Amino acid sequence: MTIVLGVTGSIAAYKAADLASQLVTQGHEVHAILTRAAVEFITPLTLQTLTRQRVSATLEDDRHAWIPGHIELADRADLLVVAPATANVLGNFANGLAPDPLSSIYLALPRCTPVLLAPAMNGKMWLHPATQRNVARLVADGCTVVGPSEGNLACGYEGIGRLAPVGEILARIGSLLAGK
């Protein structure tokens, strides 16, 4: 199966390397798409090495072919996974904004392609009415959400906001792909 793995600007971005590696080991073709903020936490080279696929982080990265990369990947994707998903990307998705390759892929996906979102952020951000409204809209649009979990957060707080464990994300990916 072809999985597009979106990675956003959260300290939990380092866990995307483990997720990508395990998906490739399971035999999936994984294409990592990073937001500009994600590049501050994990390098494209790390995910390119693990997935053996070119990694995109800006819309300018799409200049290599006559078909824009975000359209080509959206057409080929069996599943879009965003782990971690920040409040920013949740807001972009919920409101139809496409300032980057990841949001553009989301908007270009065929309606039958499943989307799994694994939020990670400060607990106050997660519980904010705007974030909850965006998540509710995304669920109503057919997205699946896994997490966030509770525990120690990078900001020093304790509470909800941690990325769901990689094993839990993998299990949800398995169930979504089994339904295809």
C-alpha cells in the first residue's frame, strides 16, 4: 500500500522516523511530506533514508515534473497519516487551506482515501475550543483521529497532548487499510 506520512512541527516529529521505518518494514511504500516547521525537528534526509523516497517540504519541491507532486501523491495514496498533527495543520485541513504540500495533498485526496490524524501539542492548545471545533469538523468530514495521549509534555506540563504511542498509530493504520 502507498502511505503518505505527513510530519508537522512538533517535538514529537522524531517519532515519525520510527513510524516510517516500521511501515516500510511491513512492506508499505511510504512518502514523507514535512511542513517547514517539521524541518526544525527532523531532517528530510532522515525520512528519505528510511523510506527510500524523495521527501517534500515546500511547494517549490514540486518543480521536478509536469504533474505537481502533491497531485500525483494524492492520486496514488491508499492512506494519509499525519503524525504528529499540530493545531496549525488541523486548522488548515478543517478550513480548506493549502499553504504547503501536506495541506495540498489533503485537499487533493479522492474522498474515498482514509485520513488518520495523530495530534500532538500542548494540552491547552488541544483543549482550546478552536482546536476542538476543527477536530470535530475533520471527524465529520471522515477523518480518523488517534490520541492525543496523557503524560509529560515537552513544554513541562503534565496532561493531554502527547502523540499517541507509535504502536497504537500502527494498529489504527492496519485497521484502516484492512477496510480498503
